[in-house]
Amino acid sequence: MARVLHLALFCLFLGLALPAQAESPIAEVLCEPTPWLHQKLERQFGARRVASGVRGPEQIMEVWASQHGDWTMVVTYATGTSCIVAMGENWNTHADAKPARG
């Protein structure tokens, strides 16, 4: 739960106002240059990329997770920008899962 508070403070740090009625610690999509966002996820939140997949010729979807189970979903664009689109808690990796390759 403390990690969600840290993520909310991260959003405030970036100058985003969080509406009182928001149910999520992130009320808007947050976009930054990819290297900056990746460094922030790694250094400040102890997250690492645990999953990724191609969404189209210009986008990659990534899931970043910490050892505490907090997770962040990021869209990385070919333009060099990445955006946080979702976050949550209790991430679990299922090592026996074999995704289909197309």
C-alpha cells in the first residue's frame, strides 16, 4: 500500500493534479521521454521490465514490476516517448505460461 502512495506522490512531483474523485493513483496518462521514465521506474520504484509485446509498428506495451508486487503498464512509442497507462498492486508472474507466437 505504501508503494501506491509513492506512485501518487510521483504523479504530484511531475505537476499533475489528482482529482479528489479519482479511484486510481494516476488520473491521466503520464508521458515522458523513454530513458527518463525507465530510469525513474528503476531507481525510484525498484521496478524492472517483466513483460513486453508489440502492439503495432510504432508501439510496444511493457509491464514493469517491483519485488513488492507493484506494477506499471507503459506504452513505448517509436518517437522516443513512453506513457504510463495503468498501475496496480499484487503482480504475479506465471513462469509456466507459454504465450502464442504469431
